Amino acid sequence: DIQMTQSPSSLSASVGDRVTITCRASQSISSYLNWYQQKPGKAPKLLIYAASSLQSGVPSRFSGGGSGTDFTLTISSLQPDDFATYYCQLISDTPTFGGGTKVEIK
Amino acid sequence: QVHLQESGPGLVKPSQTLSLTCTVSRGSISRGSYSWGWIRQPAGEGLEWIGRIYTSGSTDYNPSLKSRVTISIDTSKNQFSLKLSSVTAADTAVYYCARGVTGLLDGMDVWGQGTTVTVSS
């Protein structure tokens, strides 16, 4: 089974900061990776699909990169609405989520 | 915009079967290139993918749950359902249904609000 490891598990940042979250696959997955944002008590929201494609309606400050085993989700300038938990997800016959990264206010 | 809504018992006894239904509204469950899936989240923990079904009826399941899970679809009612047998306290979680879009690499673009299921006697 392919394992997905996210890092860090949590981070503290200020409004306006550039934030990068990493997701590493235990073997190459090409670009078969999506990213989600989840706020407390809410369902996840799709941000990025196919590693780097921005889902419709998602602000352009979000971007995804990488291929193979190493992937990143970057928020170019953190906004108050962005404090949330972020999950990567392997796309396969049995999709697997990473452990999540909680972005907190510094 | 299509809307998903989970329904089912909020309390299930250990060893019994958890049954949930997801009703799709403002759109047809059988039109388009979609999968229909279930995801769960224990309190304070991460997301766990349970499985999905296509309108063809084909299914994929999480190997760790496969022996206990059945997902079915009823296109006449615009619903799909989850059954999880032999539940234990470890199955206590918020259960979400979601739509996967083939064109988004099966990215799940529409989610239900989630329903809390507690396994307890």
C-alpha cells in the first residue's frame, strides 16, 4: 500500500505569511494527488486536483506543485479565512488521505 | 448546484450494522462522470476514505474495511447507501458522503454536511 505523509502536522503563521505544506508518497504517484481544506465542524473542500490544478472558485493564493513522490500546497499570503486543516489525498483505486496539517494563528 | 444529505441512525449498538443513506438533490445521480463515496472522521482525527460506487454499480472499498462494507446505489431514488457491519466503538465518527468527479481526478467537489454516528450499547 502507498502511504501518504504530511508535514508538518501543525504550524503557526501570521496573516500575510507564505505557507507551504508538504505531502510525500511512499512511492511514485505521478500527479495523482488532490488537496482539501477543512474547517472545524465542516465538510472538507476541494482546493487542488491533479497536484497543481486549481479547483473552480478557489482563490489564486492557493497553489499546488510536485509530482512523483513529493508534493506541496502553498498559500502565498495567508488570509484569516485560511486558518484550517489541510489534507492531501492520493488518487488510486483506494484513495488515501494524509494525516492533515493544522494551520493556526500565530 | 447539486446537494448531498446524509441520513440514518445516530446511535448503533456494538456488533450491529450501521446503515446510512445519502440523498442527492438538484441533480441526477446517474448523469455525468461521477463516483459517489463515503468518508468518515472520528472526533479530533483525520479523514478516512471508506469506499465509492459508480452509476455502473462498480465499487471500490478501503481494504481495511472491505470485509464489513457494502455501498449500493438506487438511481430511481437518487440515493446511495452505506452499510457497515459488526460495528465497534472504533466506528464512532462523523460520516460524510461526497461526489467524485472523473474530470477532477476523482476530486470530491460536493460533500454532505456529515452525520455523527455513535456506536454504544
